[in-house]
Amino acid sequence: SEAQLSVESAEEAAVEAVGVYASSRSSLLCGEASMQSKVTKLREQGNCHFKSSRWERAVSHYSDAIVLLRAMRAEKAAGIADEATKLHSNRAAALLKLGQYAEAISDCDAALAFSPGFAKACLRREEAARLLE
């Protein structure tokens, strides 16, 4: 609907105004704290899109956050496991909604590599495997 498009346009403008989404892939030179802040913001924006059933946008935000997180991991491995677990598990949930079951399983496996036994990733992996059959 027109109201939905207006809300989405406003959200996109806000994201670009902060410079998070538009610069996330090219901002690998910032300090670690700034990068962590951007990762968190991207995850939160992905969560908002997920809650609004905008699965593709959620996947995009989670993916951008994972790219930044990988850059941080290259610099300092400690302290990112929790964030990586959440991002991969959240992206898996969005991929499930999109019917991309094999990709969801891969993300669940990545989440479980960071945090073995993480309940949400286990449940999402089971669901994706069941739907893939």
C-alpha cells in the first residue's frame, strides 16, 4: 500500500542518513568500537525488517553486519562469537521465511560453530532440514 511504501521510504532515508547501511561494506578502516557499533546497528535494523516481514532486507542487513564482523575477526578474534552467533541465526530465520532452506542450514551451522548448542540455531536448523526434504 501507499502508506507501507511511505514508511519504508522513511526507514531507508533514516538508515542512509546515519550512514550505516550505505557505507557498511566500505568502512573497514574505522576503529573496532565504531565497527562493533555498526555491526550492532545493522543487526537491529535487520531485526526490524524481519519483524515487518521484509525478509530480503533483513537478509541484506544481517549479511552486511557479517561482512563487518569478518573484518573485525581478522583484527581481533576474541569477543565476537556472541554477535556472530546472533547474526547467523537471525539470517537463517529470514532465509527460512524466504524458502532458502539449504542457505538457512549453512547459517545455522555457522552459528553453531561459534556457539555450540545455541538453541535457536538448533531449532532453525531442524526446521530447515525438515522443509528441505
